[in-house]
Amino acid sequence: MAHGVGTVLVTKGDELVPHPVKNQLPNVSYCITSPPPWPEAILLGFQHYIVMLGTITIIPSALVPQMGGSNDDKARVIQTALFVSGINTLLQTLFGTRLPAVIGSSYSYVVPTISIILASRYRNISDPQERFARVIRGTQGALIVASSIQIIIGFSGLWRYAVRRLSPLAAVPLITLVGLGLYELGFPGVAECIEIGLPQLLLLVFLSQYLPHLLHKKQLFHRLSVIFSVAIVWFYAFVLTIGGAYKNAHQKTQLHCRTDQSGLVGGSPWIRIPYPFQWGLPTFDAGEAFAMMVSALVALVESTGVFIAISRYASATMLPPSVLSRGIGWLGIGTLVDGLFGTGNGSSVSVENAGLLGLTRIGSRRVVQISAGFMIFFSILGKFGAIFASIPAPIFAAIYCLLFAYTGAAGLGFLQFCNLNSFRTMFILGFSIFLGLSVPQYFNEYTSVAGYGPVHTQSRWFNDMVNVFFSSEPLVAGLVAFFLDNTLQAHGDPTVRRDRGLHWWDKFRSFKTDSRTEEFYSLPFGLNKLFPSV
């Protein structure tokens, strides 16, 4: 009996048999092309909308006050980000990778945005409203320029050549740390208001994992556990708020625990349609544009990892390099739209929504497109959208504990393609994941103590470029793993090639090699003719 990678042994008596390798995840209820019934699809789409609200709300809530903006400005920026996310999600699902990928705000762009806020040319502006308008126009210009790097790398096919060198072994650290690298947004956020965050975490785990087995009705609670748990805990938080539980609490506690502290409902108009250049014409600065371009590069790499995780949870095959490159090009179009509308932040593929695919076991493209419809609808009806956006942050942090873990676990799932009995494999995995956690931790700790990163020259934009690059866990881990995997005894040895798992992905290197690829990733309306790389 052979004991090679992925070999299934024949059972003889009580002999143990390893689990077979699966290039498509089994037990998924609905894959990309098989949508659930319309009523269920609408509820699932609304659930995706609820999940993505956390990041959409948290980033502007932190940045807009620093820009000088009021609650009204914060509400308008959140509406704009929500509207643009809906548009970008539709574009990605229709013309990009065609995966059920939600495109939302990215933390990768926060550092250069803060650098723009602190720029010397805005310090002497005394009027907060004028300062806000000037700063957000500066972010618009930087995002418009930064989008070019994603558009060029994606649509030119450059990313296709890089992804062809990506093996399952190199993909594991990248995808794993895309999810697990966001641990700071998990339980630390829950602990900001433990009496709300912890019940949300425990209830979500109970509803999604335990109750379905107790009631023998797995589908309902697996698929809608986020909606049920958020509704219960949000009502509980509302009762605590109106009951005066936080009447004499510290201001920070009230901000995190109360349901009436966001200021979004009062600051949102009843009806408003965001439009390009609504804050005025963008302004451009070369240094800030370069820093934002590095953030766009970081978002590009991180989004690649999330795309692969989504393909797994949607029970699709591995994306061909040409499809990944196409998706990155449309991600750049999304960043361009961010700059035109003025969201104050760039876009990437939503990690939490990727995890939701694993939690619900539904990878339907239609569900995510319905969620995009909710984003656009509630961004226009501002008051209604603001009600959902005012959900306390600890509730979202508790949800992240599960969803980020699911995304990280998708990366670990690719270990099945690798030979874990190889010392080469163990070195690359261990070293890349360790550096992926250790290097960004050093940069973050240094910044929190000194107030600036380890690289501190006279050129602020250069400092931002280096600090942003090395503060990304998935980028550092993925880059180290990619380099080692392609240079360490990688050529001319068929055994090493099998250890890396490349032979499992050979059939997906070209678009037409596997019949399933065309089913999952073909463009609609006969548009494949416009993309010869496909």
C-alpha cells in the first residue's frame, strides 16, 4: 500500500484510512451556481449585509473625527462607503472573479489616511468643516492614483504570472494569517463591553454549532445564527441602555456599550444618493500617493488570500491565475470608485464575509449579490441604514471571533495537498507563519511606544510605505513562504514538487483544462471574448 500525499489506503480490518484529498469542499449546501430559494436567499443576503457593517462603520467612526468632521459628516461617509461597497461587490461578482466575494473597507489603508490627516498643510485650518473637506479630498486623490497599481497588475496579466508560482504550501501561511492575523479585532473588542460582547460570542457559538444538533434541524440555525444572535443581544443591550445601566459609567464604557452613542441616526438624512466628487475636486500629493499605492499592494495580496479561501467555502475549484488576475483588476476599479466618491478609505475583499460562507455552508453568488442590493438600498435610505450601523462594536467583535477563525481555517485546509512529513515543508510553514506574526508585532509595538515606526526618516511618505508593508501579517507570511518555496530546492526535483502540492493544482493552471472552471468563473453575456488571457 502506497503512503504518498493524498493517497487513500484500502481498509483492511481495523486499519486506519487517511481522509481523501478534496479539491472541492464537500457538505456545502449551495455552491456558486446553485442559489437557495428566494426567501432564504434574501435572509442570507441581509445577514451578509449585517456582517459587513462592522468594518464599514468602525473605520469612518475612527477617522472622520480626526479629519474634523461632525456626526453628520461621519454618517455621510458611512453611507458613501456602504453605497460604493454595494457597487464594487456587484462588479466583482459579475465581471471579476465571479466568486461570492463582498468588497468592503480595508484596514490596509488606515495608516496612509492618518498620515494625510496629520499633514502639515492642514494644521493651520481653523474651521473643522473646511479641514474635513480638504482632508477627504486629499484621500480621494491618493486613492485614485493608488488604484492604478491594482488595475495595471491585474488587467495586464502580471499577477497571473506571480500566482502561477503559488503552490498550496505557500498559500497556507497567506490565507491562514489573512484570518487569524486579525486577532486584535476579536476578543479585545469583545472585552470593551464584556457584558454585551461575551453573551454575543457564546450565543453565536451555541446557535451555530450546538443547537442544530440538539434540535436535528441543522439548516435553520447554521444559516441564520448571526441574525438570531445579533437580534437577541442587540435587544439586551438596548434594555441595559434604557434601564440606566450605564448612566454613571465612564465615557469610554458608554461609547462601547450603549446603543444610542454612535450619533449616526441623528446625523443621517432620510434619503440621499452619494455621487462622485461630492466633497469637491480631489487634490494630489506625490508622497501620499506613493504611500497609498503600497497600501493598495498590501490589499491586493491580502485579497488574493481571501479569494482563494472563498473559492474553498463556495465549493469551487482553485481559481485559474487568469481569473485571479482579472479579479485584482476589478478590485482596482473598486479602489478607483472609492476615490471618485470619497469614502475616505480603500477597498479589499471582506474577510468576515468569507468566514460567513463557512459558517452558513452556502457559497451562492446570488446571495452575495442580494447583499449588495441591501448595501445600496440602505445607503440611500440613510435613517434606516443608520439604525443597523449603530449596533455596538463589541457585538461585531464577537462575530469576528468566529468568522475570522473560519477564514484562517480555510488556509489550514490546504495542508491536505502538502507532505507534512517533509522537513522542508515544516520549515517553510513554521518559519513563514512565525515571521508573519513576529515582524508586524515588532512594528506595531514600536509604533505604540515611540509614536512612529522603526523606519523614521525625514520623508513621511517613505516611512508610511515601509511601515504599512511590514505591518501586514498575511503579506509578510505569504512573501516569506512564496520566496522560500520557490528557491529552496524547488527546481528539478519531482519529490519536492509533490511535497509542495503543485500536482494537485496543475489542472487549474489553465482556464480550459478542467470543465468545472468554465462553470464557476466564465463571464456573463459572452464577455470572455474580451479577455484573451482567460
